[in-house]
Amino acid sequence: MAQKEPFSKDILHIENIDELVKKLCDRLVEDVFRKYKRRGAVIGISGGIDSSVTLALAVKAFGANRLFGVMMPEKDSSPDSKDLAQVLADKFGVEAVVENIRPALEGLRCYERRDEAIQRVFPDFNPKTDKSKIGVNQTGLDQNLPPVFHLTVIDAGGNSRSKILPVNEYLQIVAASNFKQRTRMEMVYYHAEQKHYVVLGTANKHEIDQGFFVKFGDGGADLYPLAGLYKTQVYQLAEYLGVPQEIIDRTPTTDTYSAEQTQEEFFYQLPFDVMDLMWYGMENGYTPKEVADVMGKTENEVKSIFKNFERKIKTTDYLRANPVMYPGTEIL
């Protein structure tokens, strides 16, 4: 049995990135053209690092003429998302279209349902002038405490207020907001079916393993080329593949709520460079002490972070589960 490499802050550095990219590209060609027998691939692009790296990989695998990008802004989207997505498409020569999904979301009463819940917490919330977001508490991570979500509203003057979100209001806000991801996936599949293409998912290892995706939304693609890569490794691929620097430098956001919000604030609770190493340590059997000595934390802090990861895996198993197929008469 090979001896385990000592835990270090460089343990996630990709030594043979040429070989990794070649294997990912070969796998894309095999899956798209031979396994699924499709003509190419469609991808939703948002100006984020994950979709940008997925697009760049696909272009390297089978060329820009076999790839089609879809930009899907809505009322709460940052203008940067569409602008950077266009920069990406232009850089790699990929044809891309803009599909504004706001009318579909209005038809589903997405914004209205969300704002109803917000107004039960902040009765004076004005959807026309105020912005909102939800986020998880940052202080409980090292203390083995379950996440507590807060609702923050920001008025037109920039004044911010926050309250702990009651369960029913939290569930309604999330359920309404999830219309966005599911509507985007419907649009991407329209273009995929119209072209006889597959849909490329853009989720990385953390999003899949920790459940940071919407079931049958961004969790509903055919292939996930980045599913085994930590976020810091996605950035390594971005540099290697020539993703535009303004995308690499952009802080990852949810781009879901009207107020600006990072992924760390909403869900992860840790910076990516710290979270990646912590997750790798837990997943690969390093002791809390081995990780703590390298990361500058106490052993108890690392134990609590490991437990937080385990809690997220357990509570999001439902999202990763395939539909249960009942056996018919065999059940008798």
C-alpha cells in the first residue's frame, strides 16, 4: 500500500495538468459523441468561473462549432454576469444567445412568492426599491452548531437590517428562488433538444458533494466535467485554459438574490482555499490534528468543521438521489 502524502497546503496542486485536461477532453468526446450519440453540447453561461472552465474544456475537446452557449438573465441578475458571459463566448468563438427568463419567472410568480415571505419578516419591505438576500451564520462553523439563516434587506438609502429567518419563510424564499435555476435548465434543454445536443453541467465537487445546487435545476444536466475538482483546482484549470482574467478575478456569487451576495456568505461559510483543504483532509482520512497543524487552527475547530461537512452530506443526500423506481408486482 502506498504511503499517504503528508498533509500540506500544496496538496491540491495539479502536477500533471496537461494530462488531466487531455483525459477530461477525451472523456467529453467519448460521452458526447459515442455514449450519448449527440452532435455537440449546450451550456448555460453566467460569467462565473465554473461555467467558464466547462466551456473552455469543451472547446478544447471538440471545437467551438460543436458548442452553444445560453445566457439567461432575469430581474435580479448582475449586469456583470451577462457582460462577462459574452466576453467568454467571444474569447473562445462560441455562438451564444441571450434568453431573458424574467417573463417566465413573473408568470410563475417567483418574485411575488418570495416577496410575500420577506414581508412577513419585514412588513415595510418595498420590493420596488429595497433589495434582499439570505445568508448563513458565519460564527457557528467552528463550534459544531447547525447553520442559522438570516434575512437581510437593504433600502434605497443603503441602510441594512437583518433578522433570523423563521423556517416557513426560509422555505418559501428558497422554493420561490429555485424557480430561477429550474427555468434556466428548461431553457438550456430546449436548445439542446432543438440541436440534438447534450447539456453540460457546470457544478464542481463542492457543489455536488455539499448539495449546493437545485434538484432538476442546475442539478439536471447530462454531464458534469468538473464534478471531481475542488474549487481551487477549477481556478488552476482556468489559468491553464486561458479563461479571461476578469472572470478569474471575479468573486463567486449566487447571482440569485437582488442584493449582492457571495457563495461563502450564502452557503459555504469558509473561503474556498481553506474549505478545499479541510474537505480534502476529511475525505482522505487525515486526522484533525494533522489538518490543524497545517491550517493554523485548533484540533477541536477542525473536528467541528469536519462535522459540519458530514452534516451537509447527510442533509443533502436527497438532492443527489435518483428517483426511486418501484418494482410493480415484484413487491408482492
